Amino acid sequence: MLIKSIRVAAVTAIALLATAPVVSAEDFTPENPECIAPANPGGGWDFICRTTAKYLFDLGLTPSTMQVTNMTGGGGGVAFAHTVKERNEDNNLIVAASMSTSARIAQGVFEGATKEDVHWLATFGAEYGAIAVAANSEIQSLTQMMDMIKADPRSIAIAGGSSVGSYDHIKPMLIGQAAGMEDVTKMKYVSFSGGGEAVTALLSNSVQALSGDMSEMLGFVESGDIRLIAILSPERLEAFPEVPTAKEQGYDVVGANWRGFYMPAGASDAAKEFWSNAIQTMVQDAGFQADLKAASIEPFNNFGADMDAFAAKTIDEVRTLSKEIGIIQ
């Protein structure tokens, strides 16, 4: 399974940093570099773009500040179609990607899309999913929430920062499957255009629970606005030792979400090499690694041919998983 692959690779990722190539003189220098975050501000894709833009410029890897463009719609589909149809030969563009990108292609949500439509550039991290409720919620544990859902699948609305069929949707469905639900598609999932919007819905009591990743929830947990009831990790996180895993509560589910980039397939070879090398150099920076750690993102690195193979494997595994839990036939 992909989740196991991420866990194993994260262990060796730091060692790989030492062998990553350093950016050297290239035949390409970006002009007006841009990173598209396929969601509104406040979510994981937005975090990826803004953190990368900061470090690429601060480290002198781009000659000018990278523009961050938030492009919502279709769980990343609008940004994907924009890249493929309108920017296919743009050497200056990179796009934030994650497990949800793989899921959309695997499930056919991006109409007619295939892995080959874009150039898979890199992963640089992976983070575990979590289930949260508002601080004043009556729900005190994942077990209590699942008992309520099993009694009435529509009684608990679970928000996520991406569309139906996304990884934010798949995670609670996996928990439902582990809880013995016969039809996990009956669970009530409410999609939003980014993790920030999903948290806002939780705080306004429009929904009763939130499925997302730690980087999206961290600030709200620290402020006391939301409360974690489960981490989808194999063991409790060092930063949150008081929060039990789903497995501890009787649901053998681990959910890891990779973070990275793709870029236009028709970009020049020199541009593809430049961005790959620039991101690998950025990943070696201690400040960048510290920011990932602060957001509970573990090192997980794939570049070049390894990234292309990883994307193919991920899409195949998500397609199989989506069939198992009834998202696709």
C-alpha cells in the first residue's frame, strides 16, 4: 500500500538529502516564476506554494519573487486543466500536488486526464491525517463519533478541504470500513475549497467534524479552537502525545498524504532540470526542514525518474482502494 511506502521512505529521506544535486549553471533561468495552489488560502496546497516561494527566493534559487496564485475548483481539476490546456509549454510554472491529485486522476474526476498529461516534479514531505472537532463539541473520541455515525450515517457531517472522492473524503471512509460499516458511501462528507474553509465551517457549527492534515489544523489546535480526536499515524506524534491514534481506538487506519509538485509536460528539458535541482537544493536547507517539522510534515523525497514511478504507483493504488470502498466501480 502507498501508506506503507510513505512510512518506509520517510525513514531514509534525510539520508537522501546529502546526495541531492546542487543547482549549478543552467541553460534556463525562470522569468516571473509562479506556483499555483489549487485551493483557497489556508490549506495544504497553499502552504506548499508559499513556503516554497519564500525559500527559493531567500536561497537565491530564483532571481525574483515567485508569484502564488490560488486557483480553486474541482478539487484541483481547474488548476490541472489550466496547466494542461493553457500552460503546457510554460517553463516558469509549478503546481502544488498531493495525494488528492493522485486520487482525482485515479478516479477519473479530472475528465480524460492521465498521469502523462503533466510532468511529475517532486515530493518533499508527507504528513499524517487527523480527525478533529470544535473545542466545545460533545464528541470526545473517535469511537463516540463512529458509534453515532453507525447509528445514523447522516447524523455527523464531516468537512474536508477538497472535493468528494478526495483523500480528505477517503480517510473517514477507511475508518468507517474499519468500524464495520456495510456502506461507507452513506457517510456525510461536505467538501470545501481548501482546509481553511473547512475549518471555518467546523467553527461555525455548520459541520460536526473535520478530516484533514496536520499542517491545516495545527494553528487552530494551538489556539484552542479545535480539538483532535484521532491521528491517522502508526504511533502517537511527538508534538501531540496526548492525542490517540485511530488504531488505539480500534480502527486500524493509517493515512499519510504526500506533498509536492507537478509542472507542464511540454516545458523544456532545461526548465524541468532547473526546477528539480532547485527544489532538491531547497529541501537540503535547515530552515526549510524546520518549517516542515513545525507543520508536522515528515521528510519524503522523490525526484526525477523516482517521482514519475511514485506517481504511477500512487495512482494505481488509489484506484484499487477507491474500488474497494465504493467510490468508483
